[in-house]
Amino acid sequence: MEPAPRPGFNEAPGARPGGHAVGDPSPLAARNTLGDAAARGRDERLRGAIALLAVGLAAGGAGEISYEQLKQRFRSAMTRDPVDSLAVMVLGCSYLFYQAEQAENPRCARYVDALLFITTCLSGGYTDLFARTPAGKAIASFVTTFGPALATSALGAPAGAPAPQGTQEQGRAILERLDGILEALRAPR
């Protein structure tokens, strides 16, 4: 059995966390209660969006899906069309991050703030916004882990594309120069 929470600093006995007592008719108590309800609604929307993402990755198979199958489908979805995958990751994770952080993080007051944060997670960029909630931290970790590779594959040359003209000549010139340096180092002094 979990112990009952103790009143915090400056809270009266019998007060609920957040500073208002049970049955308190003040506007502050009403606002805190509404804020609690909004947080519960936000959490439910966030869980629903994550479940929808998991179902989307698992779609196409009947019954349960193994971890290996889920990994394979994730890789397939990311490599099939990296530009679309990158757009979905940026916009979708921005929405999820916004839902997770908006009530707890004053620097994430608008969707655009979350979008800026997620796009900086794709690179070594800087922002003054940091994840504060566990869900926000998980989303940021996911984007920071998978985002740079996805951005590279989406924005880089397609696999099997010919090298840009002049690349082979540059490579040969570099090798010749390195060979000259190596010969100079090996020469007796």
C-alpha cells in the first residue's frame, strides 16, 4: 500500500498537492483542478498517439509481432522513402513533444517551439529549450538517436548514384600526394 502524500512546504494538513484544500471554492483551486484535468487529457492524447505510431509500424501483419519483425518494419519504412520518413519524424515527434511539454515547460508554449527543438535534435544545433517531462525526454532521445542518420539518408545522394564529376580525379591527386609524402618520410636522411 502506498503511503499518503505528506503536505509540502507551506501547505496545510489536508491540502492537496498544488496548494489547495479539498473542497476549496477559490478560483486558484478551480484552475488547479482544471489544469489537472487538462494534464490527464494531454497524457491520454500522448499515449494514444504513441499507440497509433506503434500500430502503424506493426501494420501489415496478422496477430502479434515479434521484436525482430518490428525492427525490420521500422528499417524498411525508414529506407523506403527517407524524405517522407524524415518529414513524418519531424512533424510527428514535434507534435508529441509539444503535447508532452506544453503544460510543464514554459519555453514550449507553441507547436513551433517544439518543432524548433526537434529539428535541433537532428543535428548538433543549439536551442534554449530542453525536455522536462519523462515523455519529452524519451521523444528527444529517440529523435537524437535515429534522426541524424535519417536526415543524412534523406538529404544525401541516393544509394547507387554516380559520384559527382571530378571526385575520382581529386581522389587520385590526393593519393599521389600522400604517396609522395610517404616516400619522403621513408628516404634516408
